[in-house]
Amino acid sequence: MKTFAQNLASLMPNGITLPIELVEAFGWLEDQGWHNIRGAGAPEDHWLSIYPSDLLNHPVSCHVIFGGTSLPYTDHWATPDPTIDARIAEIGETSGDGGRVAIWLDEAGNQQFVHIGHSSLGVITDDPLILLQFFAMGYPEPGTLERTDITPVQAILDTHGIADLEALGPNDQPIIPEAFQTFLKQRFGVDIPTAARDLGITNFAQYHDSDTTDPFARWIATASPEPSEAELAYGLELMRTVEALDIKDTDSTDVIMGKIGSLFQSKD
């Protein structure tokens, strides 16, 4: 293992391991110079991009950053549960709103790659090559993908609310991780499909979906504690606040920021 994979593996609970396909892919990305270290350089400070550094802030690149965390999954629970934490290992960030990809030990003790998003979650695949193909496709934020039957280009159009890519301008065209795609094709002999659904990846379940058959979503729902009265009250107050802001899809960024700013003015 190279440096990044060693540090990521050191953060994982006993019983969860990095598949060799991920180790090799991480090693190749590191060899490209796309391994970065923040802060003090602890294992959780190491992160790996699928792009060179000059493309990291491009407005239409793919948000996939590999990296681990020292914080257990249930760290934010009122009473953390080590039995839950022993079965989840985060390995990357997949959206700007906190979406994550993790390895989960299912009920049979098999490793599954799972999506843990802001509003959705579920099993992605149990095949590390399919996971890598999915991330190499170029979806702008895999962690917020609502439909797996659409192409990355359609997801980009939907995200930006435009009809065609010309509306983005010549300097803001999508940047597909072509070098990463080429590596996967040459090393593992896999193609990059048209849509995630072609890989067998289905739409992710919503957190409130009590009818989902997704095993990870059902496990999380069963394991999660019931919200406290304080948490329920906070959630209700938050919903009322959002409704009071009356943010519309047609609102410009300035209008939205003005509405949010009114909250602070009302408290003065």
C-alpha cells in the first residue's frame, strides 16, 4: 500500500478492509500527484482527488474526494453505539452538502459500499470495480444523485437548471475525469457506461421511506434511536423557519441571501 491507502486503512474498524482494486486505484491516483494532506497530517488529514489540483475548484467537475475520518458514525448521537460504529468505515466525500461513501458490513458479514447522503442513503454495490466506474463517470455530485437512470450530462443540466451545456459558457464546460477513466479501462478492462443504472445501481432510499427494501437503509432505520423531544421541537421550528422564508425555485442568489439575512435582522 502507498501512503494514502495506509492512512485510510488505519482509520477502519477491525474486520473492514480495503479491497485490492481500491488499493491499486488509490496508488495510481497518488502517483499522479493527487494526494493531499491538510493540517497536522494525521491519517484523517490525508485526501485523494480524481483530478489534478488545478481542476479541483472547477464549477463543473465531479465531487469525489477519497478520505477517512476518526469520528465514529454515531458520534453525533446522544448515546454513541460502538456496535454500529464497528460496521461502518467512511472512505470518501461525494457531495458538497456532506454526502459520504462508506464500507458497511452487512448482516452476513459481507462488505458493501454504501451511500450516506444528506437526504438519502443506500447500498451502491458490493463490487469495488463498479464503485470506481460509478465515480469515474463524471456525475457532478454522486452523493446527491436522485435518479440513476440519467446520464452525467443530464445530471449537470438538472443541477444548473439549464437546457443545454452551451448555457455554461466555454470556460465552464464539464470536466470529466478522463485520465481516471483511462486507468480503469487499461488496468481492469472495464468500460464507462452511459448511466449509473447500467451498472446495476438503483435509486437511493429517502431517510423517511419506511417501505424501502434497501438493506442498509433498513438497518440504519432500525439502529437509529428515536428523536428526543428537544430534537423534534428543533426540527419543527426549523420547518417553520424554512416555510416563513418562502424561498422559490425562481429566486436569484441575491434574493435567497436577502431572505436568509432577514432572519438575523429580526433577532436584533
